[in-house]
Amino acid sequence: MATSAQRDGFTSTLGVLAATLGSAVGLGNIWKFPALTGSYGGAGFLLIYLCATLLVGLPVMIAELAIGRRARANPIAALKSLAPGRPWWLVGVTGMVAAFMIMAFYSEVVAWVFAYVWKSVEGSALSSEAAVTEGAFAALVSSPWQSLIWQWVVLLLIGGILLRGVSGGIEAVTKRLMPLLFLLLAALCVFSLTLNGAPQGLAFLFSPDFSKVDGSVVLTAVGLAFFKMSIGMGTMMTYGSYFRSDQNIPLTAGRVMCADLAVSLLAGIAIFPAVFTFGFEPTAGPSLVFITLPAVFAQLPFGQALMFVFFVLTSIAAIGAMLSLLEVPVLILHERLGMTRRRAIAVSLLVVGVLGAGCALSMNLLASWRVMGRSLFDLLDFLSSNVLLPIGGILIALFVGWVWGRDAFIAAVSNDGSRENRRLASSLVLVLRYVSPVLILLVMLNGLGVI
């Protein structure tokens, strides 16, 4: 069993930022956040989202990172050591279950992205006719073997990176991928802003329209602030355990928040001018990525190359998130059960592979099989997003605010007094006690259809 002295960890400030940002950035940054921003009031929605992030996403993220670094252990062991003899360690178990569930269905969506990298090379999904792009996507998801093979490619890639360890795998890869992600996004933005639809696209994304803001929009913004920061499932606690002792946790979390928002807005700038130029629907959801955008690219100069760049950067956005998700059960199996890291990765991949196969086949061979009226893909998405993650977030906030306590949290966040973070940490304790749990509970109740 690994000891604290033997544990691998991040070796540089850039590595910490890249890995943590990689965890926060995901496919939702590319299509969901920009579309919701434009649909729900542009700059008005952004303002509400930023306030929600300061009250929910950022405090809980800092709490998780502080717990992980203080304990230098996996989420279960960390909570056991900080609250001995009490059942708070079950939050770590909940996080591991949530990580497995999310990886199961998310790996299939990422499989589609990887498949489209190849389709952009061969040009099979590139057409200005909606019927062709719809048919290409339908052929992919309805084929059991294509769905499974691309999913296995994704899982083997993630497993191969994790086999190289924390510093040699996660840190080394994300330090290269995150700058590349920004570079590719910037290149697409420059091209997109030359199109005729650029003014409409930018107006859709940024023009404030507070008439669109109501209670449901506020809850949507709060939910995004929670889910986009990769919290409530142990990923930030796990990564926090790899932080250097001199790392400024609040500063790192703030930088991740700003960079994550920048990725989302750059994605919107890259996508929506092109969408408006050719009269497509900007709020089409996932179909925007796999059906609408290939039709848009087909009508652009260098469309095939642009499509390739877009799906490469989309796959990059997904890789960082998947690495952090799978690292949660890998670290728990390695440290709690004494497995070698190689075996822990193999077991984790096997579990995800079995669950993920069910999700992949729920689009074709198992399409008629339903649990609680949902396919396995939709069921795992629903349970993780609307039950496990909110419960995890609420309990982490309550743990720091009421159990671990103000003094311990301040000491952890201020690096035992060596950082000028005491006043900030004291304010965060109040937010974690009284504000974050209530807002996350409202998001949970909204997701469950109670309010």
C-alpha cells in the first residue's frame, strides 16, 4: 500500500493548473454552456452564472482541494482521517460510484467525438445536406460494433495515460493538451469572426436580455456553476491530494474558474457565427456538434480541415475530464485495497467497460430495455447528475463548514499561515455552512422535478 512519502504528485504550478482545468473542461463547454448562455439572456445569464459560481462552484471546489491536500489520500481515506470514527467517508464511496456511472455514459459520447475525428479525415460526415449528416450520426450510434470499438479506443487511451502515473501521465499530458486546446479554439475564433454571421453570433452570445431571466434560468445557472467545476464526485479531492504543499489553492481554483469560462465563451465565438451564417438552429444541443456543425463546415472554405480541428479540440476537452474521473476509483483501489496501480487501472477499466457497453448498446441492441422508463445511458446520467453529485456537493460543504471546522479549514487554505488567505477562508466557511448547501439542494430538487 502506498504511503504519503511514496505518492506521486504534480510537480509544477503549470501542471497543477493544467490538470485541474482539464478536469473542469468537458464536452459541455463546447456546446451546452454557450447555447444556454445565448438562449437565456446572454450577458445577463453570464452575470448570474458568475454569482452562482462564487457561491457554489468555487467554494466547494476549494473545500475539496483543501481536504485532499491536507489528508494526502484518496477521498475515502481523507474523510476517514479528518473525521475518524464517523461515517463521512461514505461521501468518498458515493464519489467513486458517481465516477463509474459518469464514465460509463460519458465514454460513449466521447467515443462519438473520436469517431468524428476519423470521419473528418475521410469526409464521410461532411455534407451541406441535413439528411446526410443525420444519417452519418444515426449510422454510428445504431451500430453496436462501431459504438463499442470507439468506446474501447477511448478507454484504452485513458488507461494508457494513467499507467504513466500522476506526474508522467496526467500532468505531462494535460500540460500539452490544455495550451493546444486554447490555440485551436483561438484559430477557429479568428476564422469564424470573418464570416457574415459573426455579428448575429456575437449578439446571440453576449447581448444582455434580462426578460429571458426567471427562476428556472437562475436554477439552470446555479446548476451549471456546480456541475461545470467537476465537484461532488471526488475528482478535486483526488487532485488536491497531489497538490504541492506550497500551492495557493484559492488562486488555483480562481484561475481554473476563469479559464473554464474562457473555453466556453471561445467555443461560442468559434461556433455561432458559422451557425448563423448558414441559418442553422443555435440551440440544437448535442446534435449541434454531430449533425449541424458538419453541415456548416461543408459550406465553409477549408471545411474538412476546420471540421478536423474542431473535433480534435473537442476530444482534447473530453480527455482531461475522463482522466480525473477514472483517477478517483483508481486511487481508491490502489490505496484502500492495496492493489498495484496497474491492477487498479485494469479493474476500473473493466467496470467502466461493462457499464459503458450497456450504455453503448442502449442506442441499438438494447434500445427496448428500460429501467424506471429510461435506457441505461439515460438512467446513469440521471442518477449521477441529479442524485449522487448534488448529495456529494451538499455533504462536502456541510463537512467543511460544520465538522472539519473553521480553524482547520483556514489552516489548510492558508498553507498553515504562510499564505494571506485567512480572511478569504473565513468567508468561505460561512458560504459553505449556509449558502452552498441550500443552493445545491435547490438544484437537486429542480433536477428531480420536485420544484
